[in-house]
Amino acid sequence: MKLLTHNMLTSKIIKGVQQGYPLGITATKVDVKEVDFNPDFVSRMIPKLDWPALCKAAEDVGHSAELPKEVVPEYETNEEFLKKAHHVLLQVEVIEGNLVCPESGRKFPVNNGIPNMLLNEDEV
Amino acid sequence: MSTPLKIPKVLLEQYATTTHIAACMLHTIQTRYGDIEGKLVADLGCGCGVLGVGAAMLGCGYLIGFDIDEDALEIFKGNLKDFEIDNVDLIQTDVNSSLSESNFKKSFDTVIMNPPFGTKHNPGMDMLFLRSALDISSNAVYSLHKTSTREHIKKKASDWGVELEVVAELRFDLPNTYKFHKKQSVDIEVDFIRFSHTAKKRR
């Protein structure tokens, strides 16, 4: 699971959970994979992102040093910034671990890079 | 060719999208509407990823595949590795119960899907998928539905305030996938439909 996916994911589906966001990450295996840099795409994603949640996720997986704490002005033309965002959004990947609901503490296992968001019947 | 599922599960209506149909769909989505290249795309009920892998090959910005079935997702994962695709992520989830309520609301530019038609054990399943797809998309949803249900789908689209365009009528060749299939192979008529949110915006 890449952090771009994590940035969009919630545990609001659990009965009684209000926001369920952002999900905590406890990772036992994190990979960094080379992914083609597409500045236009990254630039278009920036306004859709929850930046503080991205910073928190980067911190959880030990890659916060590579990410600016805030979105810079005129990021569209700032290649250095876009490259850093690209790296954290698309190249850092949680392979094994858990996503943790911030309200209920419910854990969603990540196996082979795929988060399992399925709930038990009594949770929906 | 991507690897298909070895033992399809009847309850999930796992009829594979043939690579030919997938290629025709994706080619049209890109060349006629420009809705793949550089876009944030979701593939609902992605299965082994015939549509998802194709969309990645056509240069989508990023794609997330959603499916309930772990085995299908593992095969999708293997296909990604084989094709050296690195901008696709997969989530195991129940498309019907979990997507509308989630933070994925309106995030995706484009949703592509070949939903379960809802014929055998899951009546109305394709419409539940469609509702989720519309909830998480900001621009367009591309989907396949049985031609025999076209009027019903038109009415639903109108109720939901989205535009509908039948892009093509396909003949879907369902090979003898499951034990209850008596014939070797059966052709069914399927509509390839584009749903768009533009009507809503113009109002």
C-alpha cells in the first residue's frame, strides 16, 4: 500500500466510528520502489491530499525526513517539492503491518502490500 | 495475457473480462474521451486486473483496484509484477458496503468496472456497484451492463442526475465457467456505458 492510497482511506465504515481518519500505520516491512515521476499528475494530486495526514503517515513509516511539513506556494512549478511528494506518495510502500483506526483501535492487516478492509458482520 | 482465476467463485460472479473487450473499452475511453492518461482511476471489482493492467499500460496516473476476493487480488499483484507496473495499488474490501461512506468520495477522475451483472444470486448487484462508482468519481464511470436492463439503468441514471451514453453494444461471450452452465458457451448482449457527472455541474 502506497501512502497516496493511505491518504484516501478511512475506517468510517465501522459502526460508531465518526471520522476514522487518518489511519495509523504500524509497519513491519516497508519498501521503497522506483516509480516513474509524473510531475503533472503529482501536481494535480496535491490539492486533493490531506497534507497533515500524509506527514503523519510518512512519520509512521519512518520517511518523514523526506517530506516538507507544508505545501509550498506555487508548488506546480517547484520540481524539487513535487519530487519529494512523488517519493512519499508513490515510492514508499507498506508491505506488511497494520492500519489502525484512530477511534476504535481496530486493526486492518496489510499483507503482501494489500490492506484488508473487510469487516465482520457485527462491525457494520 | 494476464493470468485468470483458476477456480472462479459463483457467488462473486467472477466472469473474466476478455482481454479483447478490455482493450476495446480502454482504447475508446482514452481516444474518445481522454479519461485514462494521467488520471486517478479506480477499478471496482477489479478481479485479476484485466481492466486495471490495461489502464496502467495506457498511462493512467494512478489506479486503485478494489475487490473482495483475496485470491483474485494476489493474481492481480502477480500480473503487475509481470508487466512491471508500479503505479497501481490494491485494496481488499466490499465495494458495496464500504465505498460510499468512505473518504474516497469524489476522489477519482475515472472509474472503470465490469460489475457482477447480478443475475444468479446477487440481484441488483451491478446497480450497487454503479452507485459506489458514482459516489467516488468526479468525472466519469465506465461500466458494462446487460442490454436487457438498459431502460432500468436509464431511469436510475436520471434519478441520480447523471448523464448516460451507451458507447457500444457488445456481445459478451461467457464460456462455460460454472457447473450450472449447461451450454458450452453463451453470448449475451451487453451495453458498454459511460456515465458522467457533467449534467449535474451544468445545472
